Amino acid sequence: MTRERNVRTVRRLLELVNRQAFDRLDEVYAYDLVDHDPAPEHGGGFDGVQRYFTDLSAAFPDLHLEEDVLIADGDHVAMAYRLSGTQHGRFHGVAGTGRRVETRGMQMARFADGKIVERWGAVDDLAILGRLNVAVPS
């Protein structure tokens, strides 16, 4: 039962992000979330994750996350996903280009009481910048 509940929570996260319902992220993340890989400009914890998704959707108003592979075991769920969207707002200091991007990301989460209490993960921001035709420093 716990495994299935955790899988539902991860899929609920995708649904909330795709609907841009960031005010409801407390349905999936614990307030005392430990984020092992926070976006540097957003900080860690629940507030950092909420700021990250808010800013990402401002840059890509049609932001969409789609599950590719999901593996669950005990109180952990790992997922590979696709991120897509059209850049109309600022992303890492780059003004909107109108270009559409698609890249992959991965996340692993540990659950307690049906909520994500720890997360590890990354999305390839350099690939996104490359697809926006922005010179990426080497």
C-alpha cells in the first residue's frame, strides 16, 4: 500500500506542476523537506522547490513534465521525466526567445506519511540553454 501511495504522490506532483498549482505543492512535499540538490538561486527546502517551479513556469508558461520511467521500492521513488516548454520569460538571465525546448531530468524521493521528505535530482539546464541557442560557457 505504501509503495502505491508514494507512486500516486509522484504522479500528483507532475499533475500539480503541469496545472501550475504551486500553492498546492504541500499536498506532495513536506514542509520540512530536505532538498539535496536545490537550484542555487532558489535555496533548499519546501520554499525553494516552490520558488523553483514558480520561476520555471514564468520562463516557460506552457511547462510540461511527463513521466518516462518510474521505479518504486519501499519508501523511495525514482523517476526519469521529460520537461518541455516554450521560453517566453527569463531563464538563467536569458530573456524570452520564443523557442521550444525539451530535455530530461531525474528525481529520487524518500517518503514519510505519503509526502516527499527528501529529494535528489537534476534537470539539464545547460541542455536547455543550448536549445535556446545561448552560448554556454565551457
